[in-house]
Amino acid sequence: MKPADPALRSCVLTVNGGSSSIKFALFAASDPPRLLLAGKLEGIAQPEGKFTVKGQAESDNFSRSVAVPDHTAAVNVLMDWIEHRFTQGELAAVGHRVVHGGPKYFEPQAITKEMMAELRQLSPFDPEHLPEEILLTEAFHQRFPQLPQIACFDTAFHHDLPRVAQLLPIPRRYDARGVRRYGFHGLSCAFLMEELGRAAGAEAANGRVVLAHLGNGASITAVRHGKSIDTSMSFTPTAGLPMSTRSGDLDPGLSWYLARAENVTARQFHHMVNHESGLLGISETSSDMRELQAREKTDVRAAEAVELFCYQAKKWVCAFTGALEGLDTLVFAGGIGENAHEVRQRICAGLGFLGVELDTRRNSANEAVISARDSKVTVRMICTDEESMIAKLVFRLLATPGKKIL
């Protein structure tokens, strides 16, 4: 075992577990936190996965194929690497992205047995993410029992949604059980709002803002005075826009129709709308926006998938401009929002009546500000960074006087 490195004792490891991958990163304490290395374990539940790490030190950089038939195997691979890379006491804490905090958890806080028990009860709210996230926290505790673990909740940014934006129009008794609109991508939203304030000032951050986080998962959020007032995702992350494999909003009657017409069970319907729909379902070929754009001219299915995505995103921007009673700033982020300039162009086309005018050259060059000089609405492209936001939240918690972490 290598000797301990005192410099790492003020570092935070962030962990972002998903349904098919686990992303992690190491940050040093600074403002903003300084990235030291980042890694990813992908291909979980596939015949062969890949484990990659890229850091400042040459010894940290590697890529190798690994066997990860399930999440337990994937977690063990990550734990083995951490045990090899770090010695006891080197890390200040590990920060976890927890997708769903339910009605109770909305502030970053130390993970406890009581919290884990309550999150298990909450798992039916988010069966796609919570079980794997709980598995990760338990594995850390077993291998590194003295290492503080902090949960950062992806629903937190939307916790104070106005009551009218929280309510689902179903029998009121379900609201008492926590069945309401929660919203997600909150860590991304929090990061984007901080970056907007840094780049454009407090007046812009306190104005009427629409955040378009467009990636494999996609959501649009309306923000005023720095607070979320509405968001496209709802009780689960499946709602809202069509995404890479998620359907987005559907007619509720579809599930009953498929049950009668094709004997589709609730489990099969859940799998379909989360893993077989969206861009993949419409195109029948790919969930990757880049591939679909490349095929648009020769494959009508790909063209329709791209067109529907842009059309639905435009509708949400318009809807939330109404909720905000105007629009000052539109922000694009996420893998598609940051890189697909043609998608941004198509979403913004025809929104001149809202005051949105793009500069074609700036947009094609992926500049920070992509709106025209005379545009009444400032349109920005900001590279989101959920891992950096997790690190910020953990460092702030660690620095809070009198806050008990262990």
C-alpha cells in the first residue's frame, strides 16, 4: 500500500451512479473546486464494460475492459480501484448524486442508516436509479466505514416549486403520500444558475430564465429570482420532453389501450417508456442525436425523431415563457444543448415573437452567447457540470461551522 498523501485529505470524491454507468471525479478544495481526475465505468449489464480514468498525474490515466454483468460487480470494480488508489484517511468525503429525495430530503447532508432506510421505502418513486445509488453508498460504508458520505439530491433545486406547479390532477389522497411533481436535473440547474450569475451578473440570474438541459435525459426549467417555478420532468424523470430512450409526456390512456390490445403489463409498459421510446423508439435505429442528424436526409424515421425533439423543446420554451410572464435569458446545456448547434437553431427558429433571435455565426461556433446583438432575449450556451456542483455542495457542508458530518 502506498504512503498517504496529505494533500488529498482536503479532496472530495464525487460519484454519479446511473442505470448503465458510474461516473466519478476527484476535486481539490478551491473556488471553484479544482478537478484532479475523472473516470467512468460504463457498459453495466453488458457482456463487457469499460473502466477509464483521466487525471493530471500520468499514473492515473488508463482504460481497460472489465466484466460488469450487474451493478454489484460494477460497484466492486470501483471499490477495488479506490482501495488501490487511496489510503485510509486521504479523502475528506465522498459526495453522491441521489436522483430522488422525495418530500423530505432536499439539502445536502450526511448519509445515515435512517436516511438509507427511508430511501429504500422511496425506491418505488424511482426504481431506475435509487436501488443502485443505495447499493453504492452501502458499498462505500462497508469498504471505508470512516469515510464521510454526503448525499446531494437531484430534486432539491425544485423542492420549493409553487404549489400549483407541484400538484398532479389526480385524487388528492395521493398527494398526502408524496405523489406530486418533483422535477429533476436539479444539480445541473443549480450549476447553470451559479454560472449564469458569474458570467452575466446578479441581475441576469435574478431575471426570467429558461434552462434547457438537453442530453440523453432532457428537461426544461423555468427560473425566476433564482428559484425554480416549473419544470418539464414530473413525478419521475420519464415525463416532459422525448429523450434518448424515454418517451416524455404521453396520453395516460395509452397504458390501458396497450394492456387490452397487446396484453402489455405495467412492468413492460414501464420498460418501454424508459428504454425503448424517445429518439430510439421513433427512429428505430439510434438514441444518439448525432447519428440521427447524420441520417436525416436519407432516413425519414431519423428526420422525424429530430423534428419531434426540436418541436417539443420549442413548445416547452414557449409554455414556460408564459409561466414566467416573459423571458430574459434562455440557456442551452447538456450533451445536445452544448454541441448540436443545428438543434439549437431549430428550437429557436420562429421564436422572434418572444424576443429570441440567434446569431448564426456565434451559434455555429458554440460561443458562450449565441443570440444576435439586437435580440431582446439573451441566449447562452453553458457547459453544465454536475460533478463540480456536487463537490461545491460537499465542500460547503464540510466548511459549515458546527455541522456534524459523522
